[in-house]
Amino acid sequence: MWPARQAGNSGQRAVGSGQQAAGSGQCAVGSAQRSVVSRFGMALERYSRQVLFSPIGQEGQARIRAGVVTIVGCGALGSASAEMLARAGVGTIRIVDRDFVDLTNLQRQTLFNETHAREGVPKAVAAARVLSEINSEVRVEERVDDLTSANVQELCGGSDVVVDGTDNFETRFLLNDFSVKSGTPWIYGACVGSVGAAFAFVPGQTACFRCLFPVPPETGTAETCDTAGILSSVVHVVAAYQVTQTLRILCGHSPNAGLLQVDVWTNSWRTAPLGEKPDPSCECCGLRRMAYLTPGAASRTTRLCGRNAVQISPPSRLGVSFEALAERLSGIGSVQFNSYMMRITVDTFEIALFPDGRAIIRGTDDPAQAKSVYARYIGG
């Protein structure tokens, strides 16, 4: 369905000695700039403008280069953050995403193009390819997977910072439990319509996510991009804040305090003075009850934002034979598959099936109906 992935980190790409001017004419390189280039060498000339920003400097850039950042969810926020972090020179970027590129993503998910959507490339794979072309010096690790209590340590462990690109509270509660237990900072971000919010959580220093949101909202009560739409401009505002806080942490600075709240349509901006200290009565960081890390504690169905789709995850990983299933379904519907996933079109549904048995059922937002479709065509 799509070309084999090219190795993006097999070697370092040479960077030319002449830097293109940002404006319409050629800008003169001053003595400070020449000094930076001399110290860093040609390989780091691409970061010279960032190094000239004194809160980062040479030491900060070296720390950024040594940093490991995991982005969970590579939709609108995740793809925007990933691109900025790659351009900033973060040494290792790990991208975890369970979904594939769809035409409706292209309005706001800036790493992807029409070819990715037409071929149904997994978002993590598409992002890794594009990021490797943007900056071949960055190590990009793609993981086509769903974050669960069973794999959160494997997927997020060893990170200096985790960036939230998810679209549901359940995964954020899981990320928060992991963060508090491991001591890993994570940067929350969310946006819908023209409104966005973000917060940098640092275990032991700030409140945790459950201090601010003790329980998730009831299903169907929170607006989503499927019900309220979304502007790409608010995505980039929130992602810019997330990336800035990530760079601050990587450089050894404390993140900015408070909850950022913005409405780009009404030009309303504020930082609410919330969560500056942990709450001793918090179930997670105060009482150390991390329920979302308990296997089986989370739901196995998840509505996907803006997709009229439901994800089905089996209680344990399955071994799916795409060849055998394709043969069984050959007379029922359209079936295509590769090493990453199988796409099944049957009746009014499209099923994206992954090797571990996880599936995304498109054509319904009813978990019960999605389970029925899964059982009918996949089994189990």
C-alpha cells in the first residue's frame, strides 16, 4: 500500500556552510554569529539562532541534543509538537500513536499529506519519515501502538519529558499515574473549537493532573472536535506552549507555572494560578493510589475524536494472521493489508486491524455496535 520506510538516521546529512537568509535579502552574519558557528562547527550551524537565545545557549543546546522526548498521540498537537522539537534538535523523539492518517486530519495535522491519507499510513510511521527528512540528525522511534497500563513503562520509560498529544481523559490519567510513579515530567495539552489549554506537570514540584481533574468527565459531556470542530491556529498555539515547556525542562529550567487558557477566536489569553503545589489529599500524588496503572482498570473501548469511530482493544495481545483472515473475508468485503495493519471495508464500516488484535471500527461511535462488528468479522 505504501513504500517501504527509508532509514532516516543511517548517516548524518552534511550542512552547507552558507545559511539562507530568513528575509527577502541576504542578512549579514555578525561577529557573535561567526563565533557561535566557530564553536559549534558546521554540524550545529542549523541551531545557531536558537543558541544565540541566551536562556538556551551552548549548554542548553547540548542538553537538548542529549534529550529523549516521547510524544503520545500524533494527531494535531502531537504532529505540530514533533516537528518543532525535531527542528530544535532534540536527540531522540519517540512517537506513540495507534491510528492511521485520514483525509479529515489534513486540515490541522501538519506533518501529513494526501498520499499518507490515501494509503492509510499509520501516523507514527508517516511522522517518522517526515521528521527524518526535516532533521536527519534526530533519532526518531515510531511505535504503532495503543498506550495501556501494560506497555506504558516500555513506551514512555527513559524519557526526559512526555508530551501529551492524546484526545481522551483515560490516556491522560494513565500518563499522569506513570509520571508520578516514575518522576517523569509531562506536558498536558488540549484544544477544541478555538479554545486551548496546557499545563506542565513536574512530579514533586507542581500539582498532578488528578489534583486538577480528580475524575474524568462523564462520557458525552465534553465537547470534542467531532461536535465542536477545531481551528488549526489554536492547535499551534497550544503546541508552541508545550514545546517551549519541554525545551525549558531539557535545558534545566523550571517550566512556567499555571494553567494556560486561550481562545484564539475571541483573543482571550490567561494563565490561571492553579496547581502550583501538589495536593496532599490527591488520590494519585498525595495518597499514591495509581489506579490507572492497574492492569484491566481501563476501558477496552475508546471513542476517537472527530472520526465517528471506536477503538477496540482485546484484554490481552492476540496474534493475528492477516493472510488467514484475508482469505476468510475475501468474499465478504474489501480487504487490504501490509505488515502494519489490515483495512477491511464491509457493509457501512471500515475496520483497521493491527497485529496485536486491536482494531479501529469506523462508521459508528457506539461502543456496543463496534464490539458487535469486531466480533462479527474478526472474532473473539
